[in-house]
Amino acid sequence: MNSGYKNEQTTIDYYDSDYPSLYFSKYKENLDNTFQYQGINKDVEKYLNILDKLNIPNKEVLELCCGTGRIALPLANAGYIITGVDILQGMLDKFKTNLNDNYPNLNDNISLINQDITSLSLNKKFQVAILGFNALLQIPDFNKQLKALECVNNHLNEDGLLLLDIVNPFIQNFKGDNTPKAIFTRRNTTTGNTYTRFSLTSPINAEQVQVLSGWYDEILTNGNVKRSPYSMRWRLLFRYELEMMLDTAGFDVVSISSGYNDSPLVPYSLNMFVKAKKRSSKYQAVEKAQSHRH
């Protein structure tokens, strides 16, 4: 996660149920139609397919906004050495719980760091960085989104690769919702209780920011209902804006595809999966010198 969230504890409490793992979800009934539609049943496999074709030094991979380990843990289980970064310590605490409960033998393969990726400082560089499942959008400010991409670039080796996954804005509701709606009913992975998540999206504003808010109604063991509100902001990104941001941050776009099967991007694509390579420092130096002459 990054800086677009409010009511952080609510987000942390329900995160593993809202975004369950195909690999270690506690309750398989949470892997419902919404889970399938979101695409998070396919992204880990996509990352593994890409990583397995690369020659990554020491198999070290950086995952930014790593949350509770939905992506990182299966990668570590496949032999990769993961550095995971998240702004919320509570998310990293749940990551550790998921690690110990599901992959206790992988503790030496994972390092967790509590930092904001818009001011990332790790004193280390990687061949591959992952910024998965809408994480960049959860920085609801253009300049900070760009700063995050620049910070990622600074932590990549020469010709290092960024793998970026965000929703296609054209499938979003720009006008917002008139009334809240129930989006799914699931089981809370911490308590085992059944809950329903209600959601309301605001109209998009001139800065391309929307507020996604709502509440969770969880049925407690005594039959009472516990209501927990949540609110987050995200800033939607359009394809060519994103390409220009990546260019400014020092990346060359390798490909932008639809979903996780490398098909061409179309207006109704669910998401944009981006591969971007760090531009060589030699090229950047020439470009900088030319700009100064002008």
C-alpha cells in the first residue's frame, strides 16, 4: 500500500480477505467471481513467467507497496529473494504472519522495509522491481506518482526492468455512484466471521482523483453487526500520460499489454500491464547535455 489510504486499521484488518491469495488463502470461498474479475488470480503467474526468463543476479527482486505478501510470498516460494517495501507497518506485520503461517522456511528469503516509495532510500539496486495491482494509483497526486517512478528508477541496475500493473481507466465509472452498493460477502481471514463490503465511488475530479469509500458489516459471533468505515483516494492514469511519466522518470517502455496474456490493449481491457526498462546512464547523460545546449 501507499499514501492514498485513510482508516488504515480497517484496511489492514480486511486486506487479506478483500484481496485473497490464490496460493495461500485461508478461505477458498473468498476466491469468488469478484476475485476472478479483478485479475488477481493471474498476476502472480505472470510475474513468475517473466522472472523465470530473466537472468537476475542472485534472484533478487524488489516489490514496492508489497502489502501483506500476496505477490511476494509465492515469488519467494519459487526461489526468489524478495525485498518488500510498504508505507504501513501494520501491513508488514500481517505479511510476517502470512509468512510464518504459510512459508516458515522462507524467512531468509524475505526482507521487509517500512518506507514511502516517494522517498525510497534502500542503498541497494535491483535488476527487477514490481509495482503491482494499482499500487501506483494509490498515490493520489501527479507529482508524487512521478517521484515514485523516479525513486524506483534510482533503485534499478543499468537496463533494470520495472513491471507495473494498473487498472485501465476507461472501464471506470467517472461519474461516480449515486448510492452505495454491496460488492461481495466473504469471511474475514483474522476472525473467521462473515462480512459484506459496501462501496461508493465519487465522481472523478479535475486532478483525475476519485474517493473510494464505504464500510464493512461483519457479523460477530454473538449475532451483532460490527460496522467499520473505510476511505481511500486514487489517481487514475491514462496510457499516454503514463508513458510520458515513465519517459520523464528515465524509463523506456518495452510493452503495454491487456491483462496478463500479452494481448493488445483495447478500450475495454481490464488493466494495463507495463514492462519498462531503465534507460542507460550513457544515453541519459547525452540527452541531458543536449537539453543544456538548447
